[in-house]
Amino acid sequence: MISQRPPGECEAIVRTMTRCMEHEAFYVSGIHTVPEMCIYGGWAGLENSPDPAQIFFNEQRDIALLFCGECFIDQQTRTGLRRRGHNFGKQAGDWLVHLYEEEGDGFFERLNGLFSGLLIDKKKSRAFLFNDRYGMERIYWCETRHALYFASEAKALLRILPELRAFDEEGLAQFLAFGCTLEWRTLFRGVSLLPGASLWSFEKGIHRKKRYFSPAAWESRPTLSGECFESQFQETFQEILPRYFESDGRIGISLTGGLDTRMIMAGRPETGEKPICYTFAGENGETIDARLAARVAATCGLDHRILRIGPDFFSNFASHADRTVYITDGCFGVQGAHEIYLHRRARELAPVRLTGNFGSEVLRSMSTFKPLGLSPELFSPEFGQAVQRSTSGLCCTHEHPVTFGAFREIPWNLFGSLAAGRSQVTFRTPYLDNEIVALAFQAPGNFRTTPLQALRFVKNNSIPLSNIPTDRGLTGANPGLIGGLRHFLSEAAFKFEYHTNEGLPHCLSPLDQFFKMINPGARLLGSHKYLHYRSWFRAELAAHMSGIFADARIRRMSFWNSGFIEHMAADHICGRKNYIREINAVLTIEAVERLLFQGLPRGLEFSGAAGAASISPTATREFQLAQPALAGGTMTTKSA
């Protein structure tokens, strides 16, 4: 926070904000204050991660950097800094402080990774608040006449500012239309998100806002020929991959049967300690991902584990769901309750998770960003109109497909699962590396709609891996009749499984068991999916859902149609209708209201694997201390 209030009160507020982001016993935290500049900061992060959120200094300790996430420094820059006599450790924060000393605020344009930070320069009495180009390392902020507050998680702001504990109507309408908020709006009244590539400066009471990067800089790059693009991609991907395998701890590769992890495995550099591979799966049975991932790992001489959902997931589902909604600030709903559960097990294998996430969106323009299509009957008439307006208000279709994927869909629509997973492990993907995204803008148009370029990369680097079919039945060899049939059957099985699982129309819901029996792809190839929330809410989780829907508090929420909610659960449980999306929406919004609006004043915290709610006496005392700081004081701001 930046405020002219008394230092003791400001420190108490920051400690309270920091404490509510300490989600596990293995988190580390601390605060750093510069009262003469009215700046008060804190951090919380995963212990033993490559770059836990913490503070870094120059030798004179007059420049400080509070840093969250990871930033990758190229070897040329490292060598140059060493030659110029800088001494520092392995962590990126050490490099960044010295890079700022040499280049000033121009150095932000050179940053590569997913990160956010607060840089405090006491020599020049100025500070910078910044984040990565895509806005993936979120910074929530709000401004009152008393102070400017900002945090990596919205709950830190809600904890110390009770007036923020209410839904932003437009943000809620967007969330129920698309499953996420759009632009840089949030679910919370008075709380906004910093856009990607933000660079906010604070100097002598003046606050300036600007961006250090715009996607237009990459959109203007010339389109390459197919041959030239393939050559440059081969060289660039091989060059950047080693930085994602650098770690003092073990690397875990979240392996699937898809192309994006296959490319990582084909281009994998030789490292000192072998990474371990793992694949998420359901209680029993073998998925296509698990079967193919085991073959890929064995071909590369690596160990492979299957991490399964166990019976305790269902017996403690209420805790897992609440924990997910709380930690992600509602960005991930109850249908994402498995993420933290499985990533907790992944952390036991390796503290760093390397994935192929976002490769499809960046390289092949694949998108799942579309309206949820919730039943209009779910909403009150007035709020239903607001949801409808949000559905027609998305105006990104004219954008370059890579701009839409990397700078819109990924940070808005795909943030929730990332936020849940990285509460347990350090998240890495090479597909948001600046060099890869910049090159993707230069791909010929036909390269953005086909997997052929990815298949050729795998074949060029590992023929044995290219001979293993992907989850869609593709190989690097000439498909021929058998290969073509395998691809057709895999695609058909994937679509059939989707439409008979989460996407089953109401009219076909009574035939649920019949579709499971006749699924030819699952019988011949294995299942594509291991998550079956639609079925779970009809059986294992039916009592949980019905208990929450029976709460009169839900039906009193002005945006719901209480009459529809009363029969929605019964229709889903008995199989008359498929209301899984509506159920997820209602349960998620109920949890946000209960945990982030009602729970925070009582010092709500979570502890242990079960995620049980508890009251921290220390947090309660600090919350009470923070209240006097919410009155009095002024601050001058200026936008640029």
C-alpha cells in the first residue's frame, strides 16, 4: 500500500493482507516498509520454489525489489552483468535489481516470464509497480482517498476494506456469461486488475500509469514463409527450452498424450537430475492421456506416475471446493476442486510443474472461449438482461488470433486453473515465453489451423516419439489408411465423450447410462476424460449440492430466480435435465459470498489438507488494528 497514514497502522494493514495469502504451512512471508516514501509492502510464496515471492537488494541496499513469479534472463545478459563486476546469486530477483541499476526504467521492456513486482529506488525517491506482458501474474488494486492498495489476490484487499465485499454487477454478469470477467474488471465492487505490461510509477506524491509493451509491436512483424517459420521455430524452441528446466529442485513434467507436451519432451535438454513425469487421472480406469504419457516417458528413459483422485476427494469435497474458490478469489469454481487436490500430490514429487499449457492457443489458435449458455430461467428478469448484454459485449473477434489467445483468452478465461495449481507448485510453460509468442505472430495463416508444424518438430528431434500416436491419433509418419482411420476414430470418440458427459443436452439426459455403454472410443482406445462432475453431482456429490441449495440465503440473492433453483437440483439428480453448468455457477457464487464477503471479517483462514476454516487470533487482532487507518489522509495521483 502507498499511504501517508502513520507507519505503525500501515504495517499492521500490510501484515493482515499478507497473512490471508499464506495458504499452506510451507509458505514463506515477510514485509518491507519505506515510511519516508509512504510505501509498505509484503510477500507470501512457496518455500523452496525457484523464485519464491520475496525481496532482493543491491549491494548498497538502497534499491529493493519485492518480486513474485519467475523472470528468465538470457545468457548474454547474465554474462554481461558478471563482466561488469556484479555479484549475486541464482535467483532472477538478484539479476533484475542490477539490470535496473544499469538501464533504469527502460529495463522493464526486457523482462520475460510471468511475474509481478514492486521496485523501490530510495536513491531517486521513486517506485514502480509492474507485471508481465500478459497480466498472468495478477495485481488487484483499488484506490481510496486514504491510500492506494494493491495485492496479488483480491481477498487481501477485501480483508482490510469491508466496503469492497460486494459483487460488481457488471463483473458478475460477465462471469455468469463466460465463466470469467472480461478486460480488467473483477467480481468485486471497486476492485480492478492491472492490465498486462503495466508500469505504474510513484514519485514525490505523483502517480503515473503507463504500459511498457503493446501487442501491436508484435502484430506489425512481417509474416514468414512456411519454410522460414519452421526453421526459426525449431531454432527458437530449442534455444528457450533449457531455461524452463533450470532448477535447484526437481522438475515435474505434467505429461499428457497431446502435442504440446510431446514437443517439450522431443526438445528436452539433458540436465543433471532427471525430471519425473506424472499424469492426473480419476479413481480407476486408464485414460488415453495416462497410457500415452507412460509410453512417452518410457521412450525418454524417465519415470512416470499416475496421480489419481481418491475416495477422500469426495468425502471432503466441501472443503476442497471452498479452498479452491477462496484461494482463486472465485476465478475457479467448484468444478475445479480437483486442481489443488491433485497439485498437492504433484508437489510431493517435484516443487516445479512444467506443462504444455497454452500451446494450442498460441501456436494453433484453438479456443474454448465462448458463452456458457446458462439457462435464462436461472436469473431474475432484470439480471438476466445484464447477462445477455455481457454475452453480446465481447468485441475481440477482429483482433489478431495470437493477440486474442495470449493477451485475452489465456489471462481472462484460463487463469483459474493456473491460480489453483500454483498455490502448491511453481508453474512453468514455454508457450508464453516472449520469444515464442512473438514468433507466433509471424506464422503463415495456414500454420495456425493445423498440427503439422508441431508434428514435424517432434519428428525432427525424436523419431521414436513421433511414432507414438497423440491423443487425437496423430503421428509424424504418413498417416495412410490405418493412421487416417485411427485419427478419425480418436476425434469422433473425443467429441462423443464430450457431448455425452458435460455437454449432454437436456432431452438426452435420461439416456445417460445407454451412452456410457455404447461409447466405442472408450472401449477401443480408452477414455479421454477423468473428470465426471455431471455424474458426480447426481451421485457422490448430490447431498452436498442439495444441502447448499436448501439454504434460504441463496434464494434471497437478488440475481437468482429462486423458483428455478428449488427444482434444479432435483431435476439434475434424477437425470431429467443436465444442469451441471448452472450448478457450478450457483455453488461458486454462493462460496464467494460466504467465504470472501461474510467470512473475512471473522479472520477466515484455511489450514491443512482438508482446508478447514479456522479463526486466527493474530489475524483478528491485526484486522482490528487496521481499521483506524481507513479514515483520514490524502494522496495526489496523476495518470499518464
